[in-house]
Amino acid sequence: MQKHQVRTPNQALAYITDCNLATVQDMAMKKSRGKREFERQINIAQTACDWMRQMNIDVTGTRAKEVFKFNGSVSDWIKPYIA
């Protein structure tokens, strides 16, 4: 989903979560990253994914769908990307 396609609060949460997960993924692939900032972004992404699950937000087309394949764990999802 793209920003201009957001029309509902559910879509907004899905969009923001996807953007945050993209940031986490980008940070994971860098050899040099701030550990605390990386952990902070993971925690934010985890909260967003938890809310999506609790609120039954559609994850189609988002990175959250991939996170849910790891039992909803952002920390587990990101492991293969860490440089």
C-alpha cells in the first residue's frame, strides 16, 4: 500500500507499521548501526505488529505478514537480515 491509498485508520496503522518494519530491515542490513536505536525501532515495530494482530488489521501486502510467519516476533523475523 502507498501513502496516497490510505483511507481508514486500519490502513493507516498497516502503512505506518510497514514503514517502521522497512526501517528495521534497512538498519539490520547495515554493518554499522546504533544498537540502542535498532532495538528501539524493533520495539516500536513489535508494538505495531501486536496492535495489528489484536485489532485484526489486514496484513495483506505488508511486511507484517512476514513477521506473523515468525509467530509475530519482529526479533525473530529480522535475524536473517542482520549483517
